[in-house]
Amino acid sequence: MTTFLLVHGSFVGGWIWQPTAKRLRAAGHTVYAPSSEGCAERKSGLRTGISVTSAAQELADLMFYEDLKDVVLV
């Protein structure tokens, strides 16, 4: 099956993907829908210096530490 990494937009969090993630998981796929630093349940981490670069690094770190390969990024 496929591994999906679902990335939210501004002013929301990974929770926004819950309906999509549920359907993908029901179809047998692996799904990650993290919230970025400073967003949603991670709002306490809001700080100066959060940027597109730091958000991309968070995703790269997740892929590295979870040993994800051949990921569909949405």
C-alpha cells in the first residue's frame, strides 16, 4: 500500500485531514497528518523564527525518524 504525508495549510493543524486520513487508512494505506510547530495542539510552540524552511525541516525530520520512503506528499 501507499504511505501518505498530509500537510495542512495556514491557521489549521493536522486535524483538518481527519476525514481524508480515515478513508485512506480504511483502504489500507499508512497516513501521517502532523501539525506544524505553532499550530493547533502545538500552538504553545509558537515563536519567532518559524518559517517555511523550518516547517519543511520538521517534515524532513519526520520522514527520517519514521524511516519513510516513497511517500505521497499532499
